[in-house]
Amino acid sequence: MLLRTDVRETDASDWGDVEVSFGDFRETKRRIHEVLRSVKSNKYVFLGGDHTTTFFIVSFFGEKIRNYVHLDAHADFEDEYLGSKFNHDCVLRRVGEILGWDKIKLIGLRSVSEKALSDLEAYGVEYYTIYDILDNRNILGDVLSKADYISIDMDVFDPAFAPEVSNPEPFGLDPNELFLVINKINPTIVDLVEVVPKDINSITSILAASILREIIIVMDKK
Ligand SMILES: [Mn+2]
């Protein structure tokens, strides 16, 4: 309503769910890529699930993605976590390996290991902490307006607004900050991940659904 469009009037359609094969990374990737090959669209919205979801999408589209923005409380930049290279803690690192370090940006950061932070800097990844965003109100809109891929980890928001995520992190983003710049975005791919609701009336899922609704409306207009 705030955007004066009904989401039902947009040209969006639901292509259903992909069943994850638990513990079988290759099989999950095969299933997701198989579905992606069958979908004929020029714009995409994906819902997760673990942030690893993003890796499967980026590995499919590859160099078509020229400006990837990762909204997250964490860096997700470990080379390995619990002996695995493919999980939510390593996803930005894997994305950077595919796209190139200059094609990825991280925004909303407020929890990071010393190693991941020094790696981010060593690789020259452009990143903005939550305090950078609050200090300079132009950053969020500027960064998002240039993105052709936006990956939203719901933990970028403060747990007061989105408590039901895998790794809640205080001092987060107020959803209104995103809403204020939503008309500036023009992505071809969006994913929204790490929603872990306990029941259907979870404020986290309601927030996630509302963000998606507004994003679909904006993507449909452009
Ligand atoms: Mn994440």
C-alpha cells in the first residue's frame, strides 16, 4: 500500500520449492540448477533457508552478476567452518571466488572474527558496518541502488524486529532504513535468507514477507 501497488497486480509467479538433500551438497546444487535452467525469466527472487542458498544461485548465474551486495550482520567470510567450505559462514568468500572480490560488497556488518576482517581487507572487499550506515544515511541507498544482486540475510535487522534467525546479533538495522531506500533499488536477482520462524505469526516471517512484497513491487515496476 505504501508503494501504491497491489503485489497481486505484478507479473510475479511462484515457481515452487526445491527440496534440499540434507548433507548432500552436490545433490542440492544439482536440484537447484536443474530448476533454474527450467525457469525463463529476467528477474528472480529466492527464499531461504540457510545462507548457503546464495552460493547455489551465484554459481548458476556466474558472471552475469556484476554488482553483488550482501546484507548481513556477519561477514560470512571464513574460508572453512567446521571442516566445510560450503555453509553460511563461508558463503561470501565462495561468492567472491566466483564473481571476483571487486564485484562484491558487504553491508550491515557488526560481528566478525579478526581473521575474517583482515581477510576482507586483504582481498579489498568493500564493506560497511552498521555504524557506517547509521553515521552516513546515504550509504545504504547508494550501495543498494547499484546492485544487480541483493542478498538479504534477515540477521542484518535488529533482533527486536527479526528475532527468529539462526544467529541474532544486537545493534542491527531498523527495517525502516531499508524501506526509505527501497524505491532506489533495481536488482535482477534478490534472495532473502535465514528466516527461522517457530510459528506462522512470527514477526520475523511477517517482516520478511513484507520486505519481499515491496521488493517484488519495485522490481516489477522497473
Ligand atoms: Mn549470512
